[in-house]
Amino acid sequence: MLHIDQNVIEDIERGFSVPAQPKLLQKLQDLVTKEEPELNLIAKTISQDVAISSTVLKTINSPVYGLARTVSDIPKAVRYIGLEGIITLVTCSLIKQTFKQKDCSIALNEFWSNSTSIANVCVQIGNTLKQAISKDILFSLGLFHDCGVPIMAMKHSDYHKTFARALKFPNIPITTIEDTTYKANHATIGYYVSSSWRLPKEICQLILAHHERDFIDNPFSRIQKFYFAILKMAENIVHQKRYNKDTPDWRFLKDKVLNLLVLTEVEYIEILNSADENIQS
């Protein structure tokens, strides 16, 4: 499923408090899409927001990026990881600021900690594979894939109960349970948010489809399937580390994911065992 009916989009616009794309991100995306982007102007624009600059530098200097030297300022960050990478990190930093705990029925600190851990593990898995894969896409996908969840939790005060119920009934995808309960699901809303924030199309499509248990069986591109498989493995690794059990999706996808990524069960266990430094407490 990589298509949303226009009626669904209109329902989301009417029924949910979807965060608008921040002005900083709009400005940066406009600068980046110019025929000859001015790196110094882009760096200066980011540097004017102290909180975002600090978060970006903290992420770049984390083990996820594995840089040989410390990056101390935004101009250096732009040179080290490129325009796509810096826009990715700014976007990831900004989305966390758009949601307020007082409006939400789930614990946002725990939610973002989990999402960041999944993003980190996505990159970790990507680094172990021979396939050429974008680290920026992996990190964005890991962080954004569930961005529809807090929006659902802002509208529905009982959403945490629905989420918990989905964990008890693994045979039914959580998106199906959400559709039955609320006539909407977090994957569709996440697609709407990521599209309106002008994330790359491939990320938006994977956000929409990330609970589709037959995704790997369908005629999507091999690289789409790779990103999907890495995300599902990362989700399961983080869930295993936190709760000592698999995600509801994993038993339906495990063999397909390992086959696609050409990983053995032993290699999967090795990645699982080495993931601790990438998982936030």
C-alpha cells in the first residue's frame, strides 16, 4: 500500500492537529534546492538556532556517525556530512520540538528515546551490510517512522490503551486495530506529516507501509525492501532490549528480512548483542 486516497488526506486535515512545517526548515529546504546552494548561508541559518545547532552537533559526534574527529561547529558539520545529512538532522531535531507533553496521552520522552534508538540501530545494521545504503535515509526513517503516534495520542486520550492492546494481539497489525477503533492509523498520519514536511518521497512511502507484513513479497524496488527490512530488524532489536520479547510484526517478517539482508540467525544475534551503545535508556 503506497497510495492514500484524497478523502483520507482531507479527513486527517480536519480531524488531527498535524504540526506545520517550521519556518526554519522551510527556509533551509529553499536554500538547498537552489541551483548553487550557498553552504555558508545554510550553516549560518542553522547556527542562529542555538538549540537546534547543539542537538545537531551532539548527534554528529555520537557513535552513530563514527567520525574520526570531533565536529565543533555547524559550518564543519555541513562540510563533513553534506547538505542532505545536515537537513536530515535539523528535521529530526525540529520534529521533537513540535509536540508538547501536556497535549499528549503518551510519555513523549520515552517515545522519542525509543525512536532515536531505532534510528541508531538502523544505521548500525546498515553499516554491517555490503549493500550501498544511505545513512541519512536510515536515520530519518528510524526516527520518523512512528511520527503519527503522538498525533494519534494528542487526539485520543485512551490511545495508550489501544497501543497496549495491539501488543497483546500480535496476529492483527496495529494499524488495523487503530483503523477499527479510530477510523485512522498512525502510519497514514505519519505519511501525511512527512510529506507536508517535504521529507524524501521514499521515506514517506516507507512510513506509510512500515506495518505492511507482505511488503517484501510485493513488487517494490530492492532498495525499498532493504530499507523496510532494516527498519523492522531495528524495531525488533530495540524492543528485545527494552522488553525482552519480539515485536508483533517480527514473527511474520523474520525469515523474509534475514533472507533479504543475507544474514544468518547467528549474525542477527551478534547485531542484537552489540546494539547496547546505540539504545538510549
